[in-house]
Amino acid sequence: MNAPAPDPFLAAQAEFERALRRNIKGLEYLASPAPVLGASAKDVLVERGTMRLYRYRPRVDDVYRVPLLLVMATTNRGYIFDMVPGQSLVEYLLDHGFDVFMLDWAPPRADERRLTLESYVLDFLPSAVARVQEETGEPDVSVVGYCFGGVLSLLWAALEGNGPLANLVTFTTPVDFSRMEMFQAWADRRFFDVDRLVDTFGNCPGDYLYTAFDMLRPGTRAVTGARLYDQLHDDEFVKSFRMFDRWASDILPLAGEYFRQTTKLLMWENRLLAGTLEVGGRRVDLRRITAPFLHVAAQHDHIVPTEASAPLIGMIGSADKEEVVLKGGHVSLVAGGNAVKRLWPKLVHWLGVRST
Amino acid sequence: MSSTPPDYAAFFRSMLGEWEKATNSMGGQTLKSEEFVRMLGGATAATSHAQEAFRGVMERALAAANMPSRAEIEDISARLARIEGALFRMEAKLAELAPAATEKPAPAGPTRNRKPPETPEG
């Protein structure tokens, strides 16, 4: 049976009302302040140069024995894990009984241009773990790393993790850098003089990285404004747009030597995959990671394509290991409406049974 | 025969999505082409060159105005960081030497006996 055809007059009226609401909301949009992000109650435990360690205040009376340390990527702000109430992974973890800490990053100061991969893997990360142990009195810690935070977590776990590491979780974490095609092309050593860039600027400028991330999807930036205007009548869309747009444009500079090292050792020589990467003079062998391990990849990840992280699960030595590929992109995997339904329950369940 | 009026807004949204996909795909191919990458490398080198030249001019201007250059401020910042580091180490050493004096009372935090639920939580 055919549905009756909609009245063209009513359809035009609905569209007109939507346009009117859109224009009113447009004025509100311009006049209202940006949403406050990363506002869950927390204490700053460490503030040392670029390093920040937070402890979030528990929201339940009884937590799992094993504390949880989130490790943020060095290019982005950690508030992606703590957007706004109801859309915060941190809040979700707290409500489900975890004692949550976060290793986050501030823009490296000019004098921190000499920080290296060793500084992050053999200093910042173990210092954070030690502080979590000290704060909680627990001997072991679960570590959850996002994107390059996952790479740092893997390197630390392979070199020093056996002992304090209870569980390791990585989200969208690359190990085969040859499969990050766009970044590979732009870092082509025939044309990209990383030495000159670092020697000139000290730290790799955040604007430079922002442009690189933006160019991964050249059409998206162009349609963003049109899509926002079209959806201005939808409060939820606008709220979500503002949160993610602010986060995506809040890119951190990278410490110069660290950027030089990661470009040469990982992008050019793909040493992590080859098993020839050395940090502090020690060979990184991911088979040495024996703690329970979970890797979560995003099906439509435009920054770390699934092929770039696919070899990871086979490289880990743990007997208890799992990889899942969930719908979503690099960011929507960890934050936003779909993450609440897909990743977060999976993470809470996987960690819960391993955190007593 | 029933005639459904065209939904221009839906058509616009669909067109926008298709255009975005096509541009991302075609633009992506262009942006990773050797010609583009060569141009990008050239632009980065030119920016570095301009930055170096500008830094030289600024350093001379700051010196003429009897003001510290960026490099000098960075040196001071690095020295402060070293002093901060030394203080941090001294604080840790003092805490080791006099644990009773600095020992914090056990925080009145939550208990740590939680068990996972029988069925996965949502």
C-alpha cells in the first residue's frame, strides 16, 4: 500500500520553520561561550614541564583494586576522554568503579625541545606509574593508551612493564607505519627535511601538525560549515560539533628531538614493526609484554588505518590477548554517542574481570 | 499516480555527503602524489628559511634595544627547569630521610574490593 503523498504546503512550512529556528540558533551559537570540557573533578598530582598527571575523584564508595592510567597521545589534549557530563569516558569509568588517573601533556616549552622518545618512555611514563602506585598503595596498574599514547605504552610495557603492569589496552595504535599512507607520503625523506624543521623551529609547531591532520580529509573541512548551518536547529548536533571541533583544533606542538626521532625511526625506517627499535639503548621486543592485552581499532579510522595496527596483536607475547575492530573513526571510537554504546561497555567489562 | 514533492533539503544533504566522499578520495590521491609532496617539502623549506632569516633580524633588533633574545629566555627557562628538578630530587631525598615526619595519613578514599558484576554492565 502506498503512503499518502505529503502535503507540499506542510512540507514547505516545516522547512521554513526549520530555517527560522536555524537562524535564531545561529545567533545563539555566535553569542554563547564554548562548552567547558574536561571538567570532571580531579587533582593534579604532577606538573613537570610538558607532563601532567591527574587523579580523578572517585564517584563510588568501592572501586576495583587495580588503578587505571589513561595515557594520552602527545599531539592532542586528554579532555577527549572527558568531554562533558554524559559524554565522558572518565566519568563512565568512575561510575563503573575504576580509580582513574590520566597522563596528559601540555605544550612542550621551548627549552623542552631536547626531549626524546626516551624521555617519554623511560621517564614520564614510569614516573606516572610509580606515582599511581604510591597514591593507591597498589603494586600494579592497568594502562590504557590512545593512538601514540598507545605506542608509548607499548614501548614502556616491553621494556619495563613486567611487574607493575596489570593490563594493557591500546586504542587505534599503529605499529606498521608504512601503512599510514598519507603521513608516509608527506614524510618522504627525499622532500621532507625533518632536521631543518627541528633545527629551525625547536619544537614541531602545532599548526604544522594541525594542517597535516586536516589535509587527511581535504573535503571534510569544506563541508563542515555547510553541515553545521544545516543542522543549527539541532542542539545536540551543535553541542557535539563544538566539542569535537574545539578538541580537533587544539593540537599540541611536539618536542623537537622526539619528533625527529619518531619521523626517522618509525615513519622512515618502520623499526617497531621490524623489531629493530631501540629506546635508551635497549631493543624493544613486544613479545616481552605478557600482561593481558586488548587492542581496539576503528573500522573507518582515517588517521591510523586498521592495516597500520593489524600486526600488533600478533607481536604481543601475552597468552590473554584480544583485538576488536569497532565501527567508527579515530575519534568517534573513544568519544561521542557511539563510543558510549560500543567501546566503553566493552572496555569496562574487559578491565573489570581483570582488575580485582 | 501520486506525485511526491521533491525534498530539496534531503537532496542537499545527500549531495553534500557524496561531494565530501568524492573530494576526500580524489583530494587524498592528489595530496599524496609526488608532485604535491615535492611542493609541500619546498614550502616547508621556504618557511624554515624565512624563520631563520627573521630570527636573525629579530635577534639583532632585540640586542639593539638591550632586550633578551628568545634563545636567552630559553636558556633561563632551562636553568629554572634544572633548579626545579634539583628541588624535586631534594624533596624526595628529604622524604626518604624523615619518613615519619612527612608520611601522609592514609587517604580516606574508597575501599578497593569491588568485584565485576555477574553480567556485563552497560
